[in-house]
Amino acid sequence: MRSAFTCQQCLKNLGLPARSLGPLTRAWPTTGIRNLSTRVQAEARRQNGRLLAAQQKRTLYWEQVQPREDFKRDRSNEVYLPENVELEETNLFHRFSTSPSPRIRRRAAFIKSHAYCPHPSHRQTRIVASPYDPEARKESGPSAAPPAHVRFECPDCGIPCYCSEEHWADDYEMHLELCDTMRQINEDDHDINSLRFFPEFLYPPPQFDEFLPNMSSWDTYLYTREFEAIDKERSLRQATNLLTYPVTIASVIHELSPYGIRNGLTAEGLKSLTALRYSLHRPRDGSGQSVKGIRLKPPSIRLFILGARAESSLPRPVWNQLSYLFPRTTIHIILIGPEAMVRRESEFPLPDRTGRNPHGGVVEDQLGSLIKITTYTDYYHDMHRTQYFQPYDPYFDCFVLFHPGLGHPASSHEWEETLPQLLETKVPIICTGYTEWDMIRDKEWVEEKMKGEVDLLMHPRENIFRSLKWDLNDLDPADVTCGNWGVWGFRGKRYEAQEKESPLSGVIAL
């Protein structure tokens, strides 16, 4: 028995030496324990303590993985090096081929072995996708030079972009239009692969119903949702690169949406979204956790995300931010597509297909009380034929297509069977695109294929909540885009009954 936790009388009876009492003083808090401001300060101190502990943990890890000679362990002629390296804010620019990050060096090798030089003297290597495609500048005749892989790295942006220094210098005026943006991509990629602590990835918990988000811009949304203060443009780009997916959906279907009749929505779009918003923002019904508070709950709002790729691997706290904007509604996110589980097999092994789970869906229902995510690796048109998701209701269902490429020559054939099935449901369909030309091409393809069986809900326009971080296409370094640059929407055409007077039987409905 330790004497520090035993009273003096017991120690005397046990024959153990008595402990020194020390000064009989006690420090009392200067403010009331039940004070709201005190609880806020205590929570802030705990949060700062967690941040400091995480930073110390990362610092301790880096001290253990310093690139010393004893750290490099030879395993079958392979040298193990850390994937992330510690980089200061003033030391983020490095050439891809000589980057301190092994991941970026592998990316540089991939670009040099797959990307072709964009100089106009070379022969075309693919179909031109748009008038703004750099491939449209190349010659198509037999006299053109054969294609060549990129080998030369621009000294200003550090990214492999031309096959030789001569072609880079000859086409420098064209490259100068993208050079600053590509340098920004270079520094952002090195930043995300560094060992620094990312406070911009700390997401706030749910708020009270009385706190309304302001969805007029990224700044007002982050402020009214009480995110950690972001005072650097690079940190803002890193944060919006993930949040653009759930917030883009919320910006269209939320009752405080910045899009209206005057800035994007059509009359049919207002009708469809009003029905969906009615279910998303239900009035209080007096429900609670007691017996008297038991109420019948309406069905969950189903968001079908078709052709899911990058959005399926988002951290689940990012998707929770969507449910926090609708605190009285349960949301069921359904990710559908053959690439929905890419690089996630070890995290969630695909279950066996049984009678109760014929399509092998991976269900994540422990994310919170307001959200559930289910992932399917089948094509939607195959699942639609089995009527697995029937019936569809415009008050509770919505389709979302992130960068679908409906009219792109390389992917349009994959949507020809799916598009009529989507329009058959009469449910709103929200689409995004990389550029304005990308959205206009998709819109024209949909209207051409369906021949007037489409109602336009939202005109193509720039997305207020697009990603502020630019992305580089590793197969074409001259192709620089940002996620969810634009947004538009459509729906299957709905025919309303019209009344017409008949001289024999009075009023009839047509």
C-alpha cells in the first residue's frame, strides 16, 4: 500500500512512515465552473492541447526518421525512405525529378513516360476534345514530327512539360500562360506531402439549429460554420480541395442556396428543388428521446453519386459536413461506379453477393445518427434494370454526377444506356464540370440524345464552391483544371395535365 494515498492513522497502525502533508493550500478556479465562457475556454485549452500533442508526435516521428545513414535499411537492394518529408513554408518549390518526396519523384517518372510534348510541330496523339485543347495546335499531316515524351523540366515551375529545351524556349509564350499556375501546383503538392500539421483539416461539430450558414462564398461559409481560422491562401486551397464535393451539393439543395431564378435556376428547377428542400428542412414536430417524443420519421434523403471516383475515397468527416447542414434530416449517400472502391479494398473488403445484398454493397452506418454511406461497384444501368432502388420520389431523391464527361468522346458511350434511365425517374440531376466548355458539351449531348425529353433545371455557370486548388493532368501537363469548376442541372421532362372545355361533357383533363 502506497503511503501517498493512506491516512495518517492507518499508516500508524500499519507501522509505515507517515507522509509529509506539505502546505495546506489548494488552488481554486477564479471563475465559476458552470459558466458558459469557462466551458468554452476549457474546450479551447483541450483543443490546443490536442493540437500541441499532435505536433509533438509528428516532431518526435520526424526525429526518429531523419535521413541518417543508420536510418537507411537495405532490404533486398531497396532503400526505405519516408514518403513525407519535413519542408518549411519557404522551401516548398522543388523540381519534380529532384524532389525530396519519393512520391513526387515517382509522379515525375510517370509523367515523363506517359505525357507527350505539346509543341505544335509534333503529330497529334489523341482526338481533340475542345477548341481550347492544346492538342488542337498540333499538325495532323504526315510531315509533322513524331510524338515525343516530355523530358525537359521548366526551371520556373519545375514540372516536366516539353521534350527538349529548344521546344520549351520556342513555345515559351504559350507556356507562360500556365507557368505561374503550374508553379502553384508544384508548391501545393509539396506542401500536402510535408510533415507539417494541417489545422485546416479540423472540421467543426454540429451547430445549434439557430445558427444559419451563409452560403454566399467560401469565406462566409467557413466563418459561419465556425471552422478553424484560415489566414493563408495555400491552406484555403487545401481545405476547399476536399470540401468542394459535399458543399457543392449543399449549395444547390439547401434552402439558403445562393442560386435562384436570377442567377442560374430555371422555373422547372425551382419547382424540383423546392420539393426537395421541403423534405430537407422539415418543421419541428416535438420529437425527442422520451416516450412522449416518439414520432414517425420520414424516409432518408437519398443522394445517388454516379460514376464515383475521387469522392468515394474522401475522409468520412468531410461527408459529415453535409449532414450537419441539415440537422433534422437523415441522409443516405449511395456511391455507384466500378471505380468506387479503388485503393480501398484493404479498408473495406468487398462482401459476398447474397440474396439480401445482391450487388455487394459496402454499408457504412456508424458515421453518425444523420448519415449513412453505401458503396456499389456495379454500373447504375445494371442496377436500375433490377429495380433495386425503386420507387423514386422527387421529394426524397437526387442524382449527382461529378465531372461525368457525358459528351466527351472517350466516355459518352458509357452513359448512353444510363441517361434514359435517369430521365425516367423524373428526379433532379446535378452535374459539375472542369470548364465551361466541358459543361456546354455535356448539355448539348444530353439534349441531342433525348430530343426534347429533358427539362433544364439550372443553366451552366461557375460554381461558387469550386475547388480553389488547381490540379495537373499527369497524362497532359498542359491540361490544368480545378475540381467542380462549374455546375448545372437537368431532369426528365414532366407533362402536367391541362384542362380543356368540351361542349358535351364539360371540363376534361388532357
